[in-house]
Amino acid sequence: MFSTTVRNLKLHLPEGFQHELRLPAKDVPRPGNALLIRGHIIGDGPSEAQLQVAASSQPLRSWPVEVTEVNGQKRYDLSAVINLLGSPEKTLVSFQLVGDNNWRTPVATVELQRRNATDAVDCMPGIFVVSLGRSGSTMLMSALAAHKQVVAYERHPLETRISQQYARIAKTLTEPADFFDPELEAFAHTNKVASNAYLRPDGDIIDLTDTTLGNQNIVHCQQQVTSFYRGLAARRQKTATMFAEKCIPHMAWLNLLRDLYPGSKVVLLVRDFRDVYRSVLAFNSRRGFNAFGREAVANDVDYIDALARSASALMAVAKEDGIELIKYEDIATRPEETLSGFLETLGLEALPSNLDLMVAALNKDTPESKRHRTAGSAEQSVGRWKKETSAAEIARFQQHLKPALEFFGYSL
């Protein structure tokens, strides 16, 4: 189902270092998600070291290195395997040795091209709605769930994340481990799910483990998710082509979901962060306890700093390829026009009948939706910060939220 091809390979060892490394051959597709590096390098360095692995500048993990003395120099025996599930189609993997006193030396970089054989598995794609809390994600999910081609579990606040539970299972079961690790052995006697203890870098069955157990676990997870959502669609008397779930603003996680469920869409829902702030405080006050990150700071004004960090996470997502942006304010004030264009970007039918169902879902009053709101209507909540904000809060907005507000096109 998945295959990986090495397109370019470069060694970066310092002058005077010798090596005998076994790396994958170039331009030869290999089935599976595991990338293996073995061998040794000899040179001057510390007596203890680890091999650090990163993919597209994001740290993946470290592997232990056996260090011995050879003719006055150190020999570093390397043996590492990494799990590429969730990596972009084009990925740069880097290896470096790291030791005491900030000693480090680059070993190699490998440019990879991954392929997902989407036609091999019958897998329903998803719509992943990414937002901050109190930004209208429940409202948008309600509208999506009303569309005839979309299925989602409608129970308020629409937080069911079946595909993400199975994505975590798939990632865990394809993650390399060492069955000699005493901590891993404990998993055999608990109800927890452990990493794949037989995807160990010094074993001779790694390719077989990767292409059979690894791929079959992935297929199993995809099929379970598809089966669940098709069953739910049948109960709702729908012929759904996509499911919808809320999701966190973390690109590594989103890439994993897009890898596992080909054809999925990531929807970034943003709201004026000053209105988010007011809504969070009002909702916390109504419920009688702090949440959405407010519980982690001393006072309301300091919460603006935390909100700015969350807004930066949304900016990082927005800069990635294939992200569909939609604004709370547009849904609240121009629902038909906004949803029509939105459906076209998702490849869904924008028929008047579907739009009527979605707009009706936006405006539907239920005991849960009434408790969820902190303003009379979505339209009335737009720009509420102008009436409800102190001078100290406005000054903090300017200090910390200005980059995110400008990035998403909100006036200061």
C-alpha cells in the first residue's frame, strides 16, 4: 500500500571520519513505511552517543549507539529504523550523532519520495475541522453533518473522533521498538497498546514485519473507520462520501490523518481572536470554572498571551499546502454564500437542498446549543470584543495578537 524511494543520499561526516554504512539503494521503490540505517563510523568523539533522527526538520526519535575503542579512535555502531507513516510525499530525513558537552556531528541526509497506493484500499476520506475552542467548530460541524454527502455523529458538541483514535493505533503499531526493552515487556501484561517490538533495527525480519504486519495493521484501521462511518450513514439514510471530525492544529498529526485517509480535506476555521477571548471568558463564567487554557494562567489579561501562542499554531497550519480556510464571521453573516463556495472547495454538491439543510442546522435551537452560546446569535457575536473589552485588554491585544490578526485579515 505504501512505498518509499530514496531519491538522493548525501554523507556529511567530518574530515578524518571513516564509515561503513548500509543505506537503502537509490531509485528503488521499497514497500512499507520503515527506513533502516546500519553500519559504523570511526573518528574522534565522546565515549557515549546517540543517533538522532529528524524528518523535514522535525525530530523523530533517538537510537542508542554502541561505542568502542579502535586504534585510539571511537567506533560508533549505528542501527536505527524509523517509521515514515504520516510523512509528506517528499521528505528529507537527517541523521546525526549527539554526545556530551553539545558534541554533535552530521552523518547523512536522505531525500525520500513516498507513495500511497490509494486504489488498493476502499477508504472513506475525512473532513478535519481545525480551530481554537470557541471559534464556531461545533456550528460548522453541525452544518457539515446536515449535508447529504457528509456523515458525522451529531451528538453535541460533535467531538467524536473515530478516525483519529484508529490513526493513533496505526501509528503505534507501526512504530519501531525493541523487544528486549523491559518497559515494553510490561505491555504484554496490561491492556495497553505497545509499539511493534519486532521492527527492531538489528533484526533480519524488518522488511517482512513492515510489509505484512505493518501494512495490514494500517489497512485494518482504515477499514474499521470506513465501516463505522458507512454504518452511521446508513442509519441516517445517507449515501455519504466523506466523514467529518474536529481536529487539533498540529501539522504532524494532520499529515498522519491525510496519509491514512487519502483524499481527506483539512479545513482551518478562524475567528477574530479578540472575540474568541470574550467568548471563552463568558463561557467559563457561565459554567463556573476555567477552561480553554484560561485555567493555566493567573488572570484574564495574561490569557491573551496564551491565546496568541495558539493563534501562532493556526498560522503555521495556514501556511501549509492543501489547507482550506473559512472564517466564522463569514458563516455568521453570509451563510448561504459562504457555504456554497466552501462546498465547492471540498468537492461536495452545493445544491440548494443541501444548502437549505446546512443553514437550518446553523440556526437550529436545542437545549445544548442554547447552553453553548454566549451571545444571542452567531451574527450578534461578531465584533463583541469592541463593547466588552477594557483598555488593558486592548493594549495586550495590540502587543500579542497583532501578527495573527493581520495574517488572517482582521482589522486592528
